[in-house]
Amino acid sequence: AFLGALMVGWKLHYYKIVKNEYYGYPDEWFPSVSATIGDRYPGRSVFQLLIALTAPPRLLLHIFWYVLTSRAAPKRAQALFWIGFLRTWTCGGWVYVTSGDDHDVHDVMMISYMLLTLPYMLLLIQTSDKSMFVHSAKTLAQNKTRRKLVCSLFFGAIPPMIYFFINHKVHKIAGAYTTYAFFEWALILFDVMFDSLAMVEFKALDLSILPAKSDEQRD
């Protein structure tokens, strides 16, 4: 969804989406996430249509994690599910209410999403090896290490992102917003990478749709 909006925006109105309140091209030459997904039609519409398609898989992700971990760590599994659900809801808040629509709502939802990401990632790291199904202990340990790395990259990108945003907003340094945009896009990448690691644990799931038993079979 993000990549689709970026390609559409880059092709149709590149100079408009890289421009901010202080500078434009060539000082600023790469668009921020917010400018890409919310400022221009049809990029905004493409993004919102595609991101809507990701909602069911994302909710299933939380359900599957609950199924995998609820027996071994029921309290953590419940907390992980509800934090993941709220995180998904706040994600909808900042992608559908853009900064151009309502700057305050957009920022509150974005900040809430970031704050919920910390307990979400930490809980998932703690519970990811508590599956009720049989796994290779070595494989689980390796994937847990990968999660720790991606989590570190995600939160490690936040301080420099804030630094360059301050350089742009307060000090009005040319080019600072482009550098900020790269860190912003990096957060999207690390976020997707973190959840994609679930494919290792989900290999243990076997989902089947079976016909209902007849009355005779039940008897």
C-alpha cells in the first residue's frame, strides 16, 4: 500500500509531494510518508484502498498469535491480542485521517501507534517461543533473535528521525525533511519486517474447513 502510493505520487506529482512549508525541490527531493499517503489524489485513494485490504490479515495475525500462545502464557497472550488490536485501530486513525484533514487527530493517533508498538514488540518477543505446538527450539531462538534485531532497528531509528524533524521545523535547515523522511520510511519497513517474521511460527498452524457433521454422525 505504501509503495503503491509512493509510485503513484512520484509519477504524477513528484514536485508537489516533496515540497514542504519551507523548501521544495532540489533542497527536498524525497517525500515523507504523510505527504505520500495523504496529500494528493489519486495516491491517497490508492493507498487507502490497498491498506484496507491489509486489515483482515492483520487482525488474523493477532488471532493466530493468541491461538499459538494462550495455553502456555494466557495473560501475555490476552495482553498481546488487545494491544495488537488497539495498535491496528490507531493505525487506521492516522492513515485515514491525514494531517491535512485534522492535524491534531492525525498526530494523536500516530503517537498512540508508536507508544503501543513498544509493548507490542516486547510482548511478542517474550511470547513468540511459547507456542503450544512443537517447534525446533533452535529455529524459535533464531527467530527471536531476529525480532530483537528488528525491534532495536525500529526504536533506534526514532531519535535521529526526531532530530532531523527538529532541524526542519525549528531550525529550518534545507534538506533536513528529506533525511527525516528516510527514517520515517525506515520505520514502516521495520514494522512490516517484524510482523513478517511470524511466518516461522505460523508454519505450525494447520487451518482446515470441514463439513458440519450430520445428526446421524453426532449420535
